[in-house]
Amino acid sequence: MQVRDITYSDRAVGQQGCRHDGQHRVLRAGDTDLALQAFPARRRLRIIEGLEDRLRRANLEFKQEFPESRVRSYAARFLARGNDAVVLGHFHVEKDLEARPPSAPGRILVLPEWKGGRRYLRMTSDGVMQFTTFARIH
């Protein structure tokens, strides 16, 4: 499928599609970023690493179940506006879903975790979108 119009959302689906993921929403809040700026760089890094470690453990249950119905519902709003595809972040699980009726037709692409698999979404100049693995050049 060639894609003409695309919508990307990271923060929105985390806040709208997964309301139960409160710890992640707090970490992503603008006030959190501002508060962290008050600390010296080394201390700030230790705080962030500690937060990420706690989130990783706390969100294990959340990460074990991908909220597909919520994601489809959220994406349907954008597909209804004439977009051919909706690209979502936040979940760190690679998904390439076709929208189902009653949603307008289109693709729902969820970006994979970069650290674990070095996979990313590639869109060619003619609108073809596909997940691919980063190849190291030696």
C-alpha cells in the first residue's frame, strides 16, 4: 500500500489510549522535565536512570498485554480524517495492523523497541512503509 497521508502520535496514545499507564505519563510530563533541570547533570542522570529502572519493573505487567482494541479505536479517529496510516510510539512493540470495519481502511503501525532489536519503520519516497532492521556498516 502506498501511503499519501500519515499521522504520527507518541504522547497522545500514551495519554489517551493507555490511561492506566500513569507512571509513564508522569515521567513524560513537561513539569517533570522542568523539575529535573534544577539538579546538577550527574544527579539528574542518576535520577532518570532510577526512574527508568522502576518503570521497567513496574510496567512489566502493562507491557505483557498490548491494548490492541484501544489502539485500534484511537487510530480509527485519524483514519476517519482521510489518513492512510497512523504511526504510534509508546508501546515498544512492533505491530503492523490493518484497520477493521467499522473503521475507515488503513494501516496502524506501532514502532518497535529500538534498543533490543535495532528495528525501525522506513518510508520510501514513493510512500511504501515497512519495518526493517538496522544494518551496521563495518
